[in-house]
Amino acid sequence: MAHASIAHRRERREPGEVFGSGFSLFADMLLVGLLTSLACLPVVTAPAAFAAASATLRQAAGDRVQARAGTYGAHLRAHLSARSAALGLAPPLLVVVVLVDAALLRAALPGAAVMAPALALLVLGAMVVALRATALETPHLLSAREALFRSAADPRGSLLLAGAVLLGALLAWSIPLLVPLLPGPLAFAATVVDLRFPADLRSPTDLRFPADAPES
């Protein structure tokens, strides 16, 4: 009876939902991925675009509603600021580091065999921290310090996110047509990793933020 009840809940459809919740989540990721790619075109808007993607997916999962372009646009406008634009200069810097790394691999310079893997790990770590920063809720939104803290305090989550980044890079290299959709799964992975961050490691501000208890 218990197994039947669980199966029934998994197969239950919402009104107007044709393919089930799993497929709806997949469709949400594709939509958010495409919208994020479009929002990232000015480059400096990339942090706000990924933050909006995470907020949209978090809201869609929490409220059990489908992600919509209007919802994403509202989150994007809320996250756009001078600070987020300044942080948007980081992606071009990472591209420069990757190009330098590729040049070292092709060169016969002394130390290239050591520097190339070190730079690759540096870029991977920076991408993990950046994704964690965009997945943070207020009041820590886009906080590099909080993202670094959570990356170090939750190594399992950081490894999972690093695996998602590597898989995304592999897909982008092997199937370039998927590149516009990849921000969706990456934002989803960052959001899930942030949601599973251990509650006992959260800062006092995090613990107070969700509480709606009236003041005494």
C-alpha cells in the first residue's frame, strides 16, 4: 500500500499538466537556460542573469508553478545593479586565463606542465564559487565571501557542482548547439547545492532570514 501511495504521488498531475512534474522541471530548465543565455549577451550582466535563473527555478520549485519569461525578467531587473555589472567583468578574465592555459599547453616553456593544470583547477574553482554566489538568497546574494565559505564548508556540494561544470564544458565541446541551454542546468545544480547546504553550518543571518515569527 505504501509503495502504491508513493507511486500515485509521483504520477499525480497538476491541472493542465500533461507530462508530469519531472518533465515540467526539465522544460523549466530549458526555458531558463535560453533566457539566461540571452541575458548574458552583454557579458557584464552574467552574474545577474544566473542569479535570476536560480531565483526563478527556486520560486518555481517552491510554489510548484511553471517558470515563465515574465518571472525571469522580474528577477533579472531586481538583480541588475552596478555591483553585479562590476562582477560581470570576471567572465572575460576567466576567458583570458583559459586562453593563457591553452597557450601554455601548446608551448614548450619550462613549468608549462605544472602551470597548465594549476590554471585549469583555478578556473574550475572560480566557476564553482561564482555559481554558488549566484545561487545565494538575500541577504548574501552575489557575496563572494559567503560563496567561498560555503564552498569550503560543503566540499561534497562543491564537488557535485564541479562535476556539473565539467559535464557542461564537455557538452559544449561535443555538441555546440546545446550551449544556449546549458546555463539552465548549471543554475539548477547551483540552486540544489545551495538548498542542501547543511543548516548547522549556516550563518546566523541565514537562520533568521526565513523566520516570520513576530517580534515579542
